[in-house]
Amino acid sequence: MELPFGTSFLKKVRLYNLIKRLNKQTEDIDKHLLKNKKSKIPSSWPIEKNILKWSLFGHKHLGSPISYDNFNINSIHCKLKDWRLCENNFDEKPCILEEKYKLILKYQKPKKIFENMVMKGFADHYNKINVAEGIILREKGLLIGEVIYDTDKKLHLIYRIYNWLMNSGGAWILFLFVIFIIIITFANSVISLILNLLQSN
């Protein structure tokens, strides 16, 4: 994780807020699904999140697309294990999808997942004429992958501090600083007045 300075880190703090919002939306959808399984399609965000996190260390050729074939269990290009979507991520057998990801993929096909990532600004279509060729990640997608990795490693605190400073915390610090300056100025004026009175006597 980089030091908390510069525009890149500030972008990541904003993306941390986006991750929190998307996590909350997914939790709300999951709760709703438990109450009424027919009423709502599960969010594709858990799969998007795993793909974005994988991009930090696993996507060696950033110019090459992430394709529909990467979702095919029987393909040599299958990335489901790399994306940690399988019950057996670390053995040589074909992927056995975890139940929660199986449910998502039942309703959210790879095309829809890619469309969601493009709409959120995380990716572009590799070929805008033939969108079936997949997607390539944008800077925003790569940055949010870093933030997901950091937060999964329990490095929330520094993002929370900077998030607080960028929002209400910064205003409170400025307010307290102004009050402090007013108090110091007033105290100096009172001390000067008392000293002048003592000298005149």
C-alpha cells in the first residue's frame, strides 16, 4: 500500500467509499432475497470485486481482454479459480463453483457482469464493435482492485481516517483551529491589557 499522499491515494479514498456503498447495496439485496427469493436478481458485485482484486497480481497483460471464455469451466482459459469463485480453488480438478457465485451466475451472465463493470467505469469493451471479445480494465478498475486488496488485508483504518478528514472531519478540524486562534488572540489581548494597566500604576 502506498503512502497516504498524492492524487492517486485520494482517488483510492473516494473508491473506498464506492466499495462501501456497493457492499451495502449487495447486503440489502441479499437480505431481500432471503425474504422473497423470486423478487430480486442477486447483485453481480461479489464477482466483479473478485475480478478487480485479481487484477492487482493476476492480470499480467493489462492490454489483453478479460473474456467470456474465462467463465467457461471447461476452457483452458478458465479464470474462475484465479478469481477465487470455486470451492476447490487450490486443487487440480475442474472448478466447483461456490453456491453464492453459482446463484449469481444463474441470473447474471458474464455479458451482464461485463456490462456492469463498463457502466461503473471500471472497464471498457475490448472491441466496441464486437463486445463479445470481452473487456479491458481502466485505471479506475485497477485502482479499486488495489483498494479491495488493501481492505481485505484489514487496512481499513488509514482509508477511514482520510475519508473522515475529507468529509466532516476536515470541517471539524478547521472549526476547532479557528476557535483555537480566536482564544489565543483574545488571551493575548487580555494579557496585554493587564500588563499595560500594571505598568501605568
